[in-house]
Amino acid sequence: MMKIIAKERLPEVLQLLAKDYNVLVPAKFEGVSRFTPYSADVELALEENVLMPPKDIFFPQTEKMYKFKAKDKSLEIEELPVEKEEQLIFGIRSCDLKSLECLDQVFLTKGYVDHFYKDKRDRTALIALSCLQPQEACFCGSMGVDPQNGVGADIQAYDLKDKIGFKAISAKGQEILEKISGLLAEEEVTIPTFGEFNLKADIEGVPEKLQGMFDHPLWADICRKCLNCGACTYVCPTCHCFDIDSEVRGEDGVKIRCWDTCMFGEYTQMAGGHNPRPTKKERVRNRFMHKLRYFPERYKMLLCTGCGRCVVKCPVNLDITAIIKKIKEAE
Amino acid sequence: MKEITLQMQELARELLQKGEVNVVLGWEKGTFWYLSPPAFVDKPEDVERLVYDDYCHHNLSKYLMDYRYQEGKVAVFLKGCDSRAFNILLEDNQLEREKYVLIGIPCPGMKDQEKAKEFGVNGDIPLAKKCQECKYPNPLVYDYFLGDKKAADEAAATKEAKAKEYSDVEQMEKMTSDEKYDFWSSQYERCIRCYACRNVCPACNCRECIFDQSRTGWIGKANNASENQFFALTRAMHVAGRCIECGECERACPMHIPIMLLNKKLIKDINELFGEYDAGVKVDGVLPLGHFDKNDPEEFM
């Protein structure tokens, strides 16, 4: 038995939850879909995953860290007010849940806790939504993700075509489900079978093989069409590099941290002018090495969830599944 | 186009076998049927990867900058817009003409990739907007020409004779200042500053881009409407008079920002202010904004 609601009545559930939470839902504006604060006039985009991953909810592209005032030789630091509002994401997919697991490793483990990230993570509840069909660039199945059962959600919602089913996973999820239970019916349901993936990647043995491939000629070949733009990394749910900078006006300043990308030459530019990654060969190599070797070495998991966003958005079709294939086939 | 594909492969094989060039830049099939990304072929046995079909959007001229300081020659396939890009790179003193073997191919217009994805392989897929408006489908500079030159010239003559298509720009010009501001703010609010538009652009060929000079304070790292618009306007003004209308910026943009509308507005203004001018058509050093003439009137000084 599962708690269900007809798909067209989903806004009632969201409306109710919006009383207690800032509810974020998948919606599309001018060709770009992303998680958007719910209101009655937001049109839900539930057919496919959102283009912009949920990472910016926890790790915004630009985030103010603190204010400061520097006068003569004195420096005053002013903490910024902490947001307290409880958030809830509805419709996060399995691949993006997996990406949060990756980001958690970076921002919460190995003896260092990033409180900017942790604060948002702690006050955000997650309602996952199962996928009915893979999109043409999806390959999460190859990356060990189950598109119908996400890991780390508070509630798993199931797309049952004309209905949505809800299953509480965590205690917090149970609590949320109770709030909306008045709107839900109980029914015996069958979860629709998931279609065949169009894209696949055989990742078996790739992290290990890459250990001996730093100087392989393959990198000089595959980098050639790369434009060294940051599209792949900025639409990636797991890429998490940032740069810290200040905005200063007179005596007053704000410290900000902003997404950065290993695709940019400036990323590794050092004081004095040396750049250890001088050309696109080194930058492209770093991107794939980080995803497929360094991250697995450090955290025992891949830094790619198979969401397919980079495959869709790369202007020159530098396709990670094709790169994995080339790595596998390389001598 | 199938026939041109075979001719491309044949010529590429010959150039590589004879050792006339080290590498041939063309297109190959990508992950999906509607993608034909750039291909770099350096062995005669690999020439069969090369294709010419409805999705060879990528302007290959920009990649020639990667070979400036390498020994040996490079062959490249050029459609009309790619050849205008090559001319702009020559005009900007970025390339040496002798280093490149230019293989011109007539272009029937490339199809809209987004629509292809939407309508499917059997759908009736329209030409990309930039190609519907194209006036120069044939290469303007080349060492070899593949395909039927006569038929291509006839097709090009019809397109060249047509008046420039500015209806979208005129629509925008009708907005009030506030409406324009709101429109462009909402477009650039979603810019993620990945710089795909800049990196794909043949007119963006500065040794060091202003937007990479992080310590100068020209532009901050923060992503917000103000910085993003500063980026957009600065880039638009910098490529003004040199934009060859390949539309690659807009195609490369992951956020669906109508970048060509901004570029076209500047092209229209330049045509109105300085007389008729199409960038990259001739290489004569006479640029509407980049040319110094001491007899220029300086009424505003």
C-alpha cells in the first residue's frame, strides 16, 4: 500500500507544504529549468530533470561570507545574518541526490565542516521523484544510481504516470508525510518499469587504469575540440570548485565565494605568472581525472552521477561516456 | 551533401598522405544523430570519420588559433560563415594565410539542433535561425572548392540580393528604455558566465581577455545582473564591426540567451552610421570601427 494523489492535485500538496517550508519545485522559464520557489502560478516541469542542478541551493554560484570594514590599521568583521527558514525540495532525482552525497563528502567530512553548506543542508528536506523514462543523455544506471530509488531523501515520491505515490524514508519524511496525509489516498500500486538507457558507460576498472595514464597521449587528442568554457562544470551537479574574492568600496568590503572551474586558464594562474596547467590538454585531463580517479581515490565514489547535463550542454559534444570508452580502449 | 562528404574524405586523405598538412579540421558524427562536432584528423586512415551533413554548425576557423605556433600546415573546411571568420582572424593579424590550406564547401544552411531533438529523426526540421538569415552561404576565401560551384554561386546570388533581416531588432527597438532594461536584465540574470559565447567566437581573439584579468577590477567574480550585463555589453561592443554572424555564441549558450539579437542590433547601427558593411567579406584593412583615417571628422571632440 502506498499513499497517493492524482498528479493534477499535486499543487494542493505543495500549497500545504508551503505553509511550513520554502518549497522549491522544478519549473522552466525561457528554456531553462531549475528549482524555483513554489507559488500558485509556477508551472511544474515534471517531465524531465531540471537543467540547473540543485547544487546552487546548498552552494550558490555567488555567496556572501562576511562583511568587513578596514580603516587605517583596524579591521572589523561583521557576520551576516543567518537564514533560518526551513526549505523543502520537491522533485529531486536520484542522480542529483547522489550528487549531494558527493558534495557532502567535500563539505562535511575529513575533519572539516563548511558551515555555509552545512547550514543549508540541515534545514532542507528532500522529496525525491522517481524517473519514468531516461532522457537521451541519461546514463545514471552506469554510475551505480537507481533512477527509481534515490539515496538520502526524506521521502521518495514515485511517478505513477497519472498519480504520484509517496513513501517516507526518514523520520523527518514521516513527519512531512503526516502533514499532507489528509490529501492522500491509500492504494496498492505498481511502480512502472523504467525504460532502456540510450547512453551507457562501462566504468569498471577505469579509476584504477587512470592511475597510470597521466602522461597518456589520449589527453592531447581528446582536448582538441574543447573550448575551455565552463558550461560542463557549471551545469554539473557535482563540480564544486570555488574562488574567494572581495568586493570593496572604500572602507567597506564583503567577502564572497563564487563558483570557479578548472576549465579556465585563470583557475590555476599563480602569483608571479606561472601556470601549472598552461593549455587545454592539462585542463581537460584534470576534469576527467578528478571525476574518475582523484575523487574515487579520496572518497571511494565517482564524481559523476550520470545525469547527462554536460553531454547535453557541451557546445562541442565532448561526451564523458565517449571519454570513458576511450580510456577503456587505450593501450 | 553525401557527395561532398566523399570528396572531403578524398582530399583530406590526399593532403595527409602527401604530407602537405599535418592535420585536417572537419566534422564527425557525435553522440546523437543531430550533432556533428569538430573532428581533428591527422592520419590518412582516419579520414572516413569526416562528414558533411545538416548539423556541421561549428565554426572551425577559431581552432586555427591553436595551431599558430606549431610547425607545418593545417587544412580546414570552411562554409560561408567560417570563411568570414577566417578573414576576420586575418584582418586582426591572428593568422598567417600561408599556414592554412582552405577547403571551401557550399552551405545549404544548417538545421536547428534543438528542433531536431524535439521533432525526432523523421521530423521536418527547420534551418537554424542564423542560417535562414544568412547572406553568404559560400566560402569567400579558399584554396580548393568542393561541390558544384555554379549551382552554389546561383544559390548565393539570391541570398545576397535579399535585404538584411532585422525584424527582431526592430521589434526590440520599439521597446521603451525601461522595457529594454527589464528585457535584457531578465536575459542576463540567468547567465552563468561560463564564457562559452566568448570562447567559441572567432572575433574574441584577444591574447588576454578583459574578463580573465581578475586583479584589475574591471569585472568582479560575483554572478549578478550588474556584472553579467557588464560582461555582455562589453563583449558585444568589442565584437561590433567584427561579428561575422555565425551565431555560434547563441548556439553555444547553455542558458538560451538571445546573444545574436544584441550583435545584430550593433550590426544594424554600424550599417546605418557608417554605410553598408559585412564583416569578414573583404580583407582590406578598412574596418568601420577599427580603421584609422586622419581625415575622419571628429565633430564630437
